[in-house]
Amino acid sequence: MPAVLIHGVPDTHRLWDVVRRHLSRTDVEAWDLPGFGAPRPEDFGSTKEEYVDWLIQHLERFGEPVDLVGHDWGCILTARVASLRPDLVRTWAGGNGPISAAYRWHPLARTWQDPGAGDQFMAESEPESFADLVADFDVPPAMAREMVSHVDERMKDAILKLYRSAVTMGGEWEPALVHVKAPSLVFWGALDPACPVEFGRRLGGSTRAVKVLELDCNHWTVLQKPAEVAAALETHWSTYGR
């Protein structure tokens, strides 16, 4: 069964390209979430619940559990899948996606959650402004420009709807983490101001993670420390994915 890698916001499957180049296994798939470089199904509202349901439906097609990995919102969504459908997940790994009632959304998330301010932000945002935001998290400028080149009106709308569905996500979803059965790895950029490392440790405790890897970098671990993330994943898979 493959490893399935899920991106966050404002990313696409391309987020994982550098990590994948460091992996020795070849049965690895990186998916685009609906609205993020991929079409949205008819009547898909881009809520957190709909993304979880979409992931479950697609994972069920394998017929066997997979090695599931997520970053940022990908971490949040895949952890939710692992808590609801442990039969679909052989191992789980996630990073820089807090799931805690104690977590307060970062300022930009709160802007997106406000209908007036969020709509205005997206209406006024150009690729350059998104690139500046990403670069503030220490993403190399060329990578930041490539990332935001895929931010279109469909993705902007999906981001707003996702965040507005998730105002109380931490309180709603944290209790169910006790149901995660898959051996879990948490990897976290310890210098992330939007998702402080204390929430990585808390996620590790909630999922009974076999390891919480704290990396000397900012939010985008998979871009800033791809070799380290890849090595941790392969060790995790080879040790527990049996």
C-alpha cells in the first residue's frame, strides 16, 4: 500500500516534490485537495468536514490501510481521518497543524474567518502579496513565488470557506484524537510563530506519537528541512509500517 501525502494552505501537491526526491520508496502519492489545484465536486462547500469525507472516500478505494502524512491543514485533516477511520491508516505522520482547544488561530486565519475582512483580503491580494506572506515564514523566495503562482480565485474561495468552518475546530476535534490507533510521528518547525511548537508536543501526546521531531526551522518544514523530514518518514514507515 502506498504512502499518501496531503498538503495544507495555500499549497498543492507540489509542496511535497522536494521531500519525495529524498525518499527511496516509489509508491508515494501526493494529492491535491479539491479547490487547491484541483476541481471541486459539484455542491462541495470546502468545509473541514467535507475535506475529511473526501479523503475517507478516496482512501477507501485502496482496500487496505496506507501510510498517511499531512502538513499544515493536511496534518489536521489526516489526523481527523486517523481518529475516525483507523482501519484506513497503517501509520500516520503530521506536522505544523495544531488540533487543540487551547490553540488560538493566528492573525491571518482570523482575518479569513471574518466575512468582511476576509473577502476584502482575498479581493485585494495579488500573487506578490501572498509570496511576501509566505516569505515571512522563511520560505526561500523562489519557492514562495512558485507556491503562490497556483493561488487562483477557486483556491481563495476554498481557503475562506475552510477557515470559516473551523473557528472551533480544536475544541471539536481534539477529544477524538484518543481514537488514533496508527503508530504516529509528529514533525514540527520549532520556530513557527503561527503554530507554536508546544502544540506539536500536545498533538504528539494526544496521538501517543512514537516521536515528536522538532526541527530548527519555521512553518514549512517540508520545504526548509526536506531531507530531515524524508529520513524521519522512512524510519517511521520501516519501523512501524508492517
